[in-house]
Amino acid sequence: MVLVLAIGDLNIPHRAPDLPPKFKSMLVPGKIQHIICTGNLCIKEVHDYFKTLCPDLHITRGEYDEDSRYPENKTLTIGQFKLGICHGHQVIPWGDLDSLAMVQRQLDVDILVTGHTHQFKAYKHEGGVVINPGSATGAYSSFTYDVNPSFVLMDIDGLRVVVYVYELIDGEVKVDKIDFKKTATAPSAH
Amino acid sequence: MVRKRVPDWLNSSLWSTTPADDRLHHYFPSPTTTTSSATFSEPTLQPPAPVPPPAASSKPQSTPTSPKLEIRDPVNRNSNNNSGGNDQNGDSSGVSPDDISRQAQLLAELSKKVINMWELRRIASQGIPDGGGIRSTVWKLLLGYLPPDRSQWSSELAKKRSQYRHFKEELLMNPSEITRRLEKSVGCDNDESKPEGRGLLSRSQITHGEHPLSLGKSSVWNQFFQDSEIIEQIDRDVMRTHPDMHFFSGDSQLAKFNQDAMRNILIVFAKLNPGIRYVQGMNEILAPLFYVFKNDPDVEMAANAEADTFFCFVELLSGFRDHFCQQLDNSNVGIRSTITRLSQLLKEHDEELWRHLEVTTKVNPQFYAFRWITLLLTQEFNFADSLHIWDTLLSDPEGPLETLLRVCCAMLILIRRRLLAGDFTSNLKLLQHYPSANISHLLYVANKLRTQAIG
């Protein structure tokens, strides 16, 4: 039972001052084992804040990140799952699911966590699952101003993942979940 | 222990070295040890010649008559094999005739259809031999886990063991599993999206508002994270139990298995008892119980040691719960009042020593007696000795506390010469690192205190 937080696109301080207080009250240290951050934090203070939540932090570089040492993409293994992170601004067309599927196959991961669109998405294809946690601060994106703050918490338990989606809609935190299982053998390419 | 003035009771021939005398003394209990000794006038068994125990234990079977027992089965329950597999003992070479006879008595008692608890307690209070799983069975009887009626044993054991399994399943489940079961019960099936398809994954509602970051008091997740603090402490203490013993500590498979079992027991106990939860020290009380039960030569008993230990641990702790509750410290059931009782006992039996300790050198009994009492003397003597002391403690029909206080008092009296000669520092040091003593002698003295008015 491993809890992994997928979060990103905060764009602090340029587009948003801070996380919504309701989110902040829920994110307390000691519960989460890993944090996966898609990028665009943008400043060191946000990095430090995440470090206090959980020491195991994985970040990839977004186009506005001030720290240029973050990698473009990253892979890690948690339990039975291979996860990949990539901010997404490098993948053109932005947000295109087929192109993201290509990146996923390149990285050879079961779950690809990506961002940039500031919109939550969970998409399944033959190569695996793509999850976009959206923007945790609700910062405006390159497409639209109408953004709901959201992030994702994954509960990885054996071959099963429960993805809890936390969204701030009209000032209230709404939680949904998505369940999926990995088949024991790697999904075959069509 | 040499003293200036040796009291008579210390000079008793019980401590003589000739075997013949000892055997006889064991069958005719000295008048001071038991209150109602009149009920049995003759021994139930022939004094066994020093023969290997299996032979010895078959002898007593053949003598049926004894008026003292309420219910007695017909004679020839000679099948020694259903005495729970506890009729072999390793060497009789290092074992004195005392021990052999005690072992024979115990085996005789244990193989009866309905066990006379009073008689069992009497024999057990003199000490239980180490081999053959006798101690394991006797302790279970003394703690009320096994009923005196042997025919009920298998059903009782099965019931209790399945209850423990149930507890474990319920309480040791992690929240992921709990939510999964909740979903199943609510009926929302995770419909597997087509394995080879593409498409947006459908979102579903969470059941009962349960999510990992929930801050709600009734949330399974929240409780899990709150419990994790206690679980961490239990874990730490279990790792620290008896680091010198391979059974409990080290990298071996056995040690890890045992640590896991002890951890489970303590976690289940903590969750079932929210009032007292887990307090440091409970692991020390658990350790001897688990050790004895796990080392039972009977394979089935050893395999179920965890469940058996859990119930016996609960039973044992029930008499001492109040010592672990901080709020009750100053009440008249708390640890402070128990320590005061010890003080009183010492004053009754040895006023000179009491005065010297408490008044002259101002050694507050809390400094040493706290650990003696709350941990039932497990930390003061080596492991084997503490098992022997527990034989006596557990066989007290009034509960271990009375005997415990007497043993503590005896511990003080036995080193009175050194204490009287010492000041605060040396006395405190001595009491906090109690010197090794002859345990049988200690228990004998403690027993004497039961009937003596002044020492």
C-alpha cells in the first residue's frame, strides 16, 4: 500500500500565489511515500515545501522552472509498476494522447504522469495509462483561464492502482477515484 | 546468605542435601506452607526411584485412590500419550530427585480427565520442570485459558484460535483492503475496462467519503495514520526485547517470525483496548509467555503459539492493567499504591530494614520497585530464573500480585546485610542491579513471609 502524490503546474509565483488552503490542510507529512511532480513549480520554495511532505521527490522540468537542473523526463519503479514523468510541453501537439502514448512507449513505463495542459485526464491505451494531475493551484494554462485546481493521489497495492482525484470545484474539495489493474504480463503491443 | 542471627525457618531440613529427606518432605508439605493442608493425608503416588521420567509418570497412573479430588476418572487412563505429548524430558542427569518427583506429580495431574486446579497450583508453586512442554500446558491452565476439563480442550482451543484469527484479519488490515471490501459490500464493481481498448478511464465515486487524505475522525485512513504512531512504538520495543537471545533478536528467520508474532499480538491488544493502548514494558511481559508457548514440543501447540499467547497475555495483564494507566498512578489501584503496599509489607516483616531504607537513607521505593512490579521481575533476573519465578507467581490463586509483593519483600530481606551497611547511592545501585540469587531460596523465603507475622 504505497501512496504516491502526483502534482504539478503550480506556476508559483508567476500565475498563482499558493496552493488553495483546503488542499494545504490535507497535504500533511507522514502519509505520502513518494511525490511525482510534473514541473512548473516554479521556485525553490515550492520544492522545499514538497520536501517537507515527503523526502522522496521526483521532478521533471517544466518550461518555466527556475531550477534548470531538473531532468526532461524521469522513470522510477514503485512496487510492481513502472512510472514515467514528463512535463509535456516538449510533446507536440500539446496534450495529444497519441503523441503522449509514443512517449510512454519510448520510456517503457506502465503509467506516464504528465502535465502542461492544467487539466486532469486519465487515459488508457495499449501501452499503459497516462495521467495528468492538472494544476494544483488552478493557474491559467496556455489554452484557457478556466482551470479547477486538482491533483492526484495514487494508492499502489500490488497489481492494482486506485487513483484518487482531488479537485476544487466551487470552493469544495471533490474526490473521485479510478481503479485499474495491471495484467500480470506486460501489455502486448498491438 | 550468612546473617548474624539465623532464624529457625531458614534452618529447615528442606535445604539439606540428602535426597531421601527431600523426597519425603515434598510429599508431606510442611505445615506452614499451605493453609488447608489437612485434606490430603497420603501421597497419591509412590515415591519414584530416580528413573527416567516417562517410566516414572506411568507409575502414578496405577494408584487411583485419593479422597481429595472431587471428580476422578476411573483408574486405567493409562494412555500417557494423550497427556498432550509432554512426557519426555531430556536429561535426568542434571535433574535432582526433587524435580523428577515434581515432574511426575505434574504429569499425573495433567493426565487426569478433570484437573484439580487447587492441586495443580500447589505443585506448580514449587516450580515447574523445564522440559517436555509441561510449563506451557500448566501456564495455560493457570491463566484460565484451558479449562480444567480435558475433554473441552480441543473445542476451546479451536474457538479461541479462530477468534484471534478473526481479530487479526479485522484489525491488521490496511486501509486499501478495507476500502476494497467496503466497495464490494456496497456493490459497485470495478468493471474492468476492456483490456485492449483505448479511451478515457471512467471516474467513479468514492465510497463513504473514504480517501487517503481524509481528515475525518471516522475515516479508516485517518485512523490508520493515527495508529501508525503506536505501531511504530510497538515495533521499536519488540526489536529491543531480549537482544541477547536468539529467539527474540537477530537476523535469523526464527527471530523475525517471532518478532512479527509479538508485534501482531501487541497491535491487536492495543486496538482492542483503546483505553490503555500500548505502554512500554508490555513487550517484556509478553516475552516469557510467547517463549514458553512457542517452545512447546507439541507441534500443534507451537504452531498456534501466537493465538494462545494473546489470550494468556490479556488474562495476565488484566490483573495489572491499572499499573500501566498513567492517570491511575496516584489512585488507590495505581502503581504508587502498590508500591506503598510493598513498603508496608517490608515494615511488617523487617522494620529495621524498612527504617534504614526509607527513613535513614531515603531510598524511595519507587526508584527500584517500579520496575520490579510493573514488569513482574522479568528484568531483574536472567530469563530462565524469571520463568521459574513466574511459575510461582502464576500459581497463586489470588492472582500474581500478592505473591509478587512477597517476592519483592523477600528480595529486600535477602540482601538486608548489604543494605543496612550501605548509604543512598550504594543501596540504590544495589537495588537497581539486583545481585543474582538462588531463586529457590528466594521463593522459599517469600513463601515463609505468607504466614510469618514478624521476620
